[in-house]
Amino acid sequence: MTDVIEKAGPKDQDVAYGVSETGAESGPSMLADAPSSVSFNKLRKRLIRNVRQAIEDFAMVAPGEAETGARPRWLIALSGGKDSYGLLALLLDLQWRGMLPVDLIACNLDQGQPNFPKHILPDFLTKHGVRHRIEYRDTYSVVTEKVPEGATYCALCSRLRRGHLYRIAREEGCQALVLGHHRDDILETFFLNFFHGGRLAAMPPKLLNDEGDVMVLRPLAYCAEEDLARYAEALAFPIIPCDLCGSQDGLQRNAMKAMISEIERRMPGRKDSMIRALANTRPSHLLDRSLFDFANLVPLTDKAQ
């Protein structure tokens, strides 16, 4: 497979910032043309607050690194969708505010999908002075060859993509691979596992890869997909649709998304309640004997005897 790599942008600790018409700094260059409306400012602050809270709650920036003065380096997986664009913009915004002492490298893995517009991401990132790496790996041919017609490509596509991203993170000296999964993705994954996998599991905001050398981070864990969609629309990100996975109908994840959306429509606020529940488990009220010692649970009177 041909390997095409492009690196561009400022040095590690440089960030491009926008300037408002009055000459005052308005934030990262990606937000230079952001609306000045009250509603957008509220949206921006809410997303920033959610991302900062997730980073703090799950210690995504190791305390020891801050104490030694060493700046960790994160590889931001950029697909060209609304979520990954939003992730990059929000992390740059936090960096601009002095709240994220981390060097960022955006990375797009061009997987050889037909009609993929190769120029959009490098042009966008170069325009905004974001250090980046574009790499070509034809996983599309592998997936379409291995997966039977009519079956979904997502699982194999994801595994191949993740393996390459881990490798790139190592090559770039990054301690973490940062993904754009949000609150709704986490809930959908939980219900997929609940209904189809027979287990209680979701997407953790922080995870160590199997090799133990790259951390996987999801700073958008508390962010609503609806907020990210509004954010992307307001900032006019050049969205690239997924013609490989997203074009397939009948995916189980789509069914979970529809179910959760219907619950939220009928009972507003349930998504927030469900995401809180994932952080508030009670092993003694479940059935997992590996988490709670039911065998030695006896009344106090029996213990006295």
C-alpha cells in the first residue's frame, strides 16, 4: 500500500489565533468567523465547560506531567465529520485560554474511500495553522474484500483505522490518541452492549490500549451531539460525509440512536440522566458476582453466631 504523508503547520507549541474586527483576540483561527450572537456564545461556553470537566474528571492530563513542566502531545483523529472538527476546535480553544498545557497534532487517515475529497482537510488545517499529518492507507479495499455483501463494515473498518492511528501516535511521540466520541455515542454503545452483547459496558472517556503505550481519550464524553451539530453549522466546517459506513442502512447503532432519541422526545432530560447513571453504579444492586461478594453477604445476627 502506498504511504503518503504530509506534515504542515506551526511548531509544537504554536497556535494560530483569530482576531476580531476590533483587533482583539477572539480565540483560535478556527473560531475567527464565529457568530457574535448570545446563543452561540452560550453554546461555545457550554461545550468548553463540558470538555474541561471531562478532562478534569478523568485526569486526561497527568498531574506528574504538569509538575515536571513537560508538555504531553496528543494526536487528534480528524475524520472530517462534525464531531472531530468540533473536538479540534474546542481543544484549541482550551489551549488558547491557557487551560490545556498540551501540544496537539491533527491527523487524518485517508482510507481510500471512493470520491474522498483529499484536498479539504489539508487545505483547512493549513489555512488555520494547525500542525497536522495526512496519511494514506487503502483500508477500503481490505474491508470491502473481507466483509460479505450486505454485512456492515464498521467493526473491521474501525479496527484497521485504530491500528494505524496507534502507530502514527507512536511515530509522532504522542502519549494519547484523542477521539471525537460524544455523550450520544457513549449511550448508543451502552445500549448496543446491553441489548446485543449481554454486558454492561460503554465507551470509557479514558482507556489504555492493549499494548499499554498509548492512552485513548474522549474529551467530548459530556457533550451532546445536538450541541456539536449546532457548533459545526455555526462555524461552517467543511464536512466530509462517510460514504463507506454512514451510507449503510439498518445498522444496529442507528436503531439505538432512534430509540434513545424517542425516549428523549417523550421525556426530555433522559440522556443527561442516563450518562450520569453510567458514573453512579451500585454493584450490590446488580448481578455481577465478580464485583460484589453475594456469597458472604449474611445478616448481622448470623455473623455474631
